[in-house]
Amino acid sequence: MTRKMKIVTGIIVAALIGGGYGWKLHKDSEAASAAAGDDDTVAVAPVGPQFNADSAYAFTAAQCSFGPRTMNSTAHDNCEKWIISKFKSYGLQVKTQKADLKGIDGEVFHSTNIIASYNPKAATRILVSAHWDSRPWADNDPDSTKHNEPVMAANDGASGVAVMLELARVLSADKKLSKDIGVDFVCFDAEDSGKDGDDDSWALGAQYFAAHQPEGLSWNYGILLDMVGGEGAQFYEEQMSSQFAPDIVTKVWNAAAAAGYSSYFPTAAGGAVTDDHIPLNKAGIPTVDIIPFYRDLPDNSFGPTWHTTSDTMEHIDKNTLKAVGQTVVQVLYSEQR
């Protein structure tokens, strides 16, 4: 079975046997909308400005308007320019990391990591990241004739970048985050051209970043956003995050509850995956991965559109974008309390 991010099944089984907890899953966007008004999603102690899901949705669509952002494509190059211009328009300082990285088939990827810094002089720094490239093959599509088609990657790529752009817009407009706290938004490139069975073929941009960290920047912790706009998504505690950065897992999931989104962030173990957070953690940056875990889809636990031609705007849910974005707002503004 193809896996973008390797699920360590033994860990999952152990967690299920030992945990004894029940699983709740939003079945569709209508159920997710209803859940947003349930008692367990009523905000307890929210802090910070409101995250605008309509804006994040528009940012997702704007990336898709370029077409699939596969490596070395014109769409990829044009989207890079657009992302940089958007961060700059909100007053952030933007740097890029250019690198030629070799893919699993020997192809050289002309990659760009985009680093956009809010309040760059602050000593306390938080790294928020997502990948911005698209998978070149829809190799999990139920129609095998489409396995060589590129993925539009509305969720698996664009949604995470869109949440970061909206966070940058909100921070710049609000101007009330403590001057002692800075945020570096990092768009990782060359994440999604790997092959099952070779963990090192994934997250090439993050691997490069971890080995070539920008001078003058260091981070207290990191939050990775991966596939944060899908219908019916829930974000269980990813197990490699719990292994490397348990305190940050607690911080983020507590923030989700305080912001009113505990139904989207169950305090229970999800899968263990290989993603951009692994090289960051290995480099000493404790980082958690906010990534969906569809418990009722054991053959496709990242969701029904993962690595298919159906990963399009039709399956992006504003409620999911809101839950994730507001949770990160809660994390950032809780730092200054």
C-alpha cells in the first residue's frame, strides 16, 4: 500500500489495545459544521484575534489556480512568487533557501524553502511550517488509469500554506502579539515526491532546512500543518510528535480545547508518520505535526482524497481550516500570558 507518510502499524495497534478509548469522527462537512456548535466546541478561554476561514479558503484556491505545483514546473515557479509576495504584503521579512535536491528516481529538483519572519528580532521564536509542492502522481486514486496524473493538492499542500498566510495577515493586522514573541512561517519544498518504503525520499526540503538552518534564527518549538482543510478531518495526537515533543503536543491540544475545538483535536493517539517534522525534531527543534487521522478509513487514514485526483477545492472545508487556524492563534497568544 502506498504511503506518503509511513504509518507504524505496531504502534497504532498497541495504542488501541492499551488506550481503551472511543473514537469520534466527523462523517462529512455537514457533521463538522454541526460539531462546531456542539457543547464540546464552545470556547472556554479563547485569546487572540479571530482567524478568518473565508480568507484561508481563498488562499487555498489561489494556489490551486496555478495548477498542480509539481517540482520544476511553471506552476510551481509562479506559485512561489505569489507566496513570497503575499507574505511581503503583510510586512513580513522573507528569505529563501535555494537547493538542487535529488529525488528517488535521480531527477534533480530545483527547490525553494520560503521563510517569512514576523517580528524577526524577538528572542522567543515559534516555527510554523507546511509544504507547498504538489505530488506528481495520483498513485492512490481508485481509478488506476489516473495514477500518473498530478495531484491538485488543495488539501495536501495548499491548505497548510493558506493557514500560514492567514495567520500572517491576522498577526500583522492585530499588532497585539507580544514584541517578545516572533513567528517564522516556513514553506517547505520537495516534500511530496517520495516513494513507499524509502522514508528518506520524502521531506527533502525539510531535510535540507534542518541541515542548513538560517543564521541568526533558533526556535523554542515548531508546529507543522499538513492536510489541514479536509472534510471530516480530526487531528489525533501524532505519535512521533508525542515521542519527540510531548510538551508541545500538550500545549497545542490544550490550546485547541481552550479555543473551543476539542472535537477536532481528540486527546488520543493517532498514527505515527514520517513527515517534515521528523528532520526538524532530529535537528533539535521540538515540533508537532497537526495531521488528520481518519480512524474509520484504515486503508486510507489520511482521508479519502489523499494522493488522488479528487484532492480539489470541492473537498476543502472552511470549518476545518477555522479549527486549525484558531488553535494556532490560541497557541501564539497564550505564550504572552
